[in-house]
Amino acid sequence: MLYAVTGIVLARELSQEDFGMVGAVLVFQAFASLLVDSGFSYALIQRKRPTRLDYSTVLWFNLLIATVMYAVLFVAAPFIADCFQGDRRLIPLSRVIFISMILNASAIVQTNRLMKAMDVRMVAASNSIGLVLGGATGIALAVTGFGAWAIVWQTIVTAACKSAVLWTTSRWRPLFRFSWSVLRSYFNIGSRMMLTSFLNTLFLNIYSFFIGNRVGLAPLGYYTQSDKWSKMGISSLSQVLTSSFLPALSAVQDDATRFASLVSKMNRFTSYLLFPSLIGLMLMATPVFHTLFGTKWDPSIFLFQLLLLRGIFVVLNSLYSNYLLSLGHGNAILRLEILRDAAAVVALVATLPFIAMETPGNPVYGLEILLWGQLGATILSWAATLWAVVRYTRVGLGTFVADMAPYVAQTLVIVPVMYAASMLFEAPWAKLIVESAVGLTLYIGGNYFFGSKIQREVFAYFRGRGL
């Protein structure tokens, strides 16, 4: 909510080009951040009982790599500007925003320890405090005319506050020791997860690079805005899966019966949240954008809907990868990521010649073609990942289908009713309220009427009672 409020104000105050500038430099930070983490945070969660030396070694390694990567990117700032039509404004902007990479690196292990203990309350608190102070900074700078720098300093303050809260509230302190043997022991899982994450990040950010490089910063701003708002829901769901599901799965990795039971429960838990949330949001996209931003960002609306549809399969892929990771199948995850990226490359190559196309009234027509191609590639990769999960977990395909089907069916029945009810009103805010109220009432009420066990478990989870 805090992030959303800040995003609304910034979207109203800043230009499409301002968002495009920040989106351009964040392409490079995304890759550098992967090298900082190096996949060891995944390995720490996967390991049953990491020691204090384990955590300390990973922390010092992360901070070292973050410092080195910042130095490299600082020197490379003019090259970054050259990649985006030589806009020299990107040089000082990138050199400042990259500081957040070091700040984020200092918080990785503290966050990891809390996730390992399945205690997400302090992680949520640190995020909230960071968002409040960072958001206040960004809003103040935006309304006083600082343009893209408002987003830059929002990013810096948010990262600094999050790290400060985690360190001041935690009793854990690192040893002033570093162990190469510990680092090597995590290398098997960590290196594969780093390469997997690198490939995944490459194909999440390569679109921003090509859009900014070939089309311009204003179209990149439209894409960045749609991508940011779609990721808000998608990332929230993925974070739930990563922060809570993976430790729980790892704890029962040696018990096939309990593992299969937990997989089925997580399938239903995810489906209960995923399908109504993202499909419902697709329906409400236009009234949401018009209520929050007016018509300023209209070209982003259909891009937003396509990204939400693609996000359904992204979340499912994330869930299935957790199943494989908890069993230690790092090689399978890497092979699947290579397959996903190969499909994305084919789709990118096929649609890239059309990326700069425009039609009267639609300056992002080429970007829509690009996203249709990526949607098709993501669906193919989801099918391949599902096949691999069925094979390695020995949980039948029928179980996966049966776990998802009730929530897909309910959503597809409810969405037309939401749309029909909204047609009685003209104002965007009224349409939004009616669609939300009708959707929630029918979905929660229907599950309550039929005695849905998973609905009770979802409510219990968000009250802090765990899985």
C-alpha cells in the first residue's frame, strides 16, 4: 500500500521520460545485484542448519562483490548513456542510484535469517519503514521539480532504512571471519541458482534495454510504468512463495508422503490467491489507471494487462522451482531456465523488427506485439516446468490440475458478473468500487458457502499462524 501511494504520486508528477531514464539504468543494476547475491541466499535457505560462520562468510562475500560491482558501474556510466541514445543525464543519475546495490547487499543475510526462521514480521516492518521514508523523500523531490532524481533518492533512502532497521533490531552479528571452505560448500546450489537467476533477470530486463535503445525513453516510460504496477501484485505473491514455502518444503524433503501433501496444499493456496487476483486486476485495469492517473498513462493499460496474464505463469514457475530447489535439483532448475530463455529469445527475435511500430492513437503498438510473443514463450516454459516437477516430485499431473481447477473456474464465472455490474456506472472510481465489491463478495462468499478449507488456511496464514 505504501509503495502504491508513492507510485501514484510519482506517476502524476513525473513525465514518461523521467521513468524511462530510471528504467534504463536499473537494467544494469539488476545484473550487478545478481552477482552480489551469487545465489548463496538460496543455498542458505535450502540448507537445514546453516552456522554463524556460514552466514558471516556469505555476508562478507556479498559486500565485497557489491563494492567491486559499484566501482565497475561507476566507471561504465558513460557507456550506459551511450546505450540509450547518448543521453548524458544518465551518467550522474546512474552513479548515485547504484549506491543502493551496496545498501541492499548489507541486508541480504539478515533478511535470509528471518526467512529461514519463517519470521517475516521484521522483514515486513523494515520494508514498511523504508517505503515510508523513501516514499516521503521521493514525493517531496517530485513535487519540487527534481524529475527522475526523485526516484533515485527514493531508492537510496528505502534501501538504507531497510538495512538499518534489520541491523538495529537483530541480535545477530557476523564473525570477523571468512571461510573459503564454507563458500565452496554452497557453490553447487549457489552457482546454479545464480546462473538461473542471471538468465531469468536477463530476459526480464532485456526488453527495457531494447525499448530504450531502439524506441526511446518515453515509450520505455510507458513500459516501465506498466511493468512496475503489474509486478507489484506478481512479486507480492512470489515473495509469499519464496519466504514461507521453501523453508517448509526443505524441512520435509526426506519424507515423500509429507512432501507430496505439502505440495498439494501449496498448489491450492497459490491458486486461491493467484487466479482471482491477477485475472480480476486485468478486468479492472482501465478504471484503476483512470482513477489513479487520469488518462496520462493510457498507452500502458494494455501492456499492463498482458504482463498480468504472463505473470500468472511466472508465479507458477516460481512455485514449481521451489519444489525442485527444496529437493536439491539445482541442475534441473538450470536446464529449465535455459529452456525458458531459449523460448524467450525465439519470441524476441521474431517480434523485435516490429518493436518500434505505432498506430494512430497507440504509440506502443510494437511493444504489445513484443509482449504477445513473450506471453507465448512463458506458457510453453510453464508446461515444461510442470512436466519436470511431476517427474522429480512424483506428484501426479492430475493432482496439479485438480488443485488449480476450482479457483480458475470460480474466477472465470465471477469476472463477467463483475464487468456486467460495472456497466451500470460511468465514473472510473465507481466502476472500480463495484467490480472490487462484487468480486470479493462472490469469491469469498462462495468459498465460505462451500466450506473451503484452503480459504480458512489462507486467512490463518495472514493472521500469522503459518502454513
